[in-house]
Amino acid sequence: MAMIECSECGNDVSDKAGSCPNCGAPVRDSGGDTQTIEETSKTWKSHQLFGGLATVVGFVGAMTLGGGLSSGGGASAMIFGAIGFVGIFWFLGARLMAWWHHG
């Protein structure tokens, strides 16, 4: 175990440490053991939330107003069903973009 100098604060840090105990800066000579955690953008999280809500509201509205999508309910049941399908694609698109953002 060798001691190296922290690039941020100048204190001595073990070369086996993942970060400096004084300032928290990552140690460069740690052999690639440092793990970086990326946050998903709040934009994509909100799109996933609204897509999921549209899906639930659409399908629940279609089931309660029309007695089921296959029963030939009114136009409002078809509109709610369409909202549900748009919500599914909205949610899946947001999931894809969150994945792509971190790719």
C-alpha cells in the first residue's frame, strides 16, 4: 500500500482508497474501481410519470364509461381508450430517452 497525494487538497491518501477521506475527490490511481452513478434527468422522470398517469386515467375512464373497450361503449369511452394508448407510448418513449440519455 502506497500513499499518494490527493490532487484536490494535497493530503496523503492510500492508493487503494476510492476517494480522499478529507475532501472526497476520487483517487486517480485506484485501478479503475471508482464507480460513477448517473442521475436520470428530471425531465425524463416527469415524462414517465405523466405517461403512466395518462395510461391509468385513460384505461380506467374507458372501462367505467363504456363498460369495457369491447362492449361498444360511447365515444367518450373511445376517447379515454385513445388517451390510454397515447399514455403507453408516451411512457415507453420517455423510458427509451432516459436510457438513451445515459448511453
